Amino acid sequence: MSKKALGTAHWKRTRLSVLARDGWQCQYCGIHLDKTNAQVDHVESRVSGGSVFDQSNLLAACKKCNQSKGILKKELSESEALVKLICIW
Ligand SMILES: [Zn+2]
């Protein structure tokens, strides 16, 4: 799986279906999401062996929750940081 995987049409479709599945609602704080704040969080990060495209590993999250979770990940790798950047609308 290359770092570019998240820039593909496959990822865009996956992200949209996760947001639709979760009703465009942040699964951490419950606020309504729209295109300005919607993100998709990898529950199990890629560096921990989490799947990028497996929807059971993905959750709709607002920008704020996703970023605060990201800060808590002390072992944030370079590729993970790239993933977070690409996930922003
Ligand atoms: Zn939130």
C-alpha cells in the first residue's frame, strides 16, 4: 500500500461511504459534519497495522476530534502525518 493510496478515487469513495454510514455525524462528539469539517479517522492507525480501506476501521470525525486524537498519538510517523493531511477536505 503506497502513501498515495489515500489520494485515489477508491479512497474518496470509501470516505464518502463512511460519512454516509455514520450519518455525517462526528462519532466522538456527535456534531453534524459538512464538507468544511468532515474527516474520516483511522481507528487503528496504519502504523499499528490498521487497514486503510476497511470500513470497520474507519469512523466519521470532525476536524477538531480527529486532530486532538492525532496529537495524542505520540508515535505519529511521517506517513501517518501525511495521511492526516490528505484526509482534510
Ligand atoms: Zn467531533
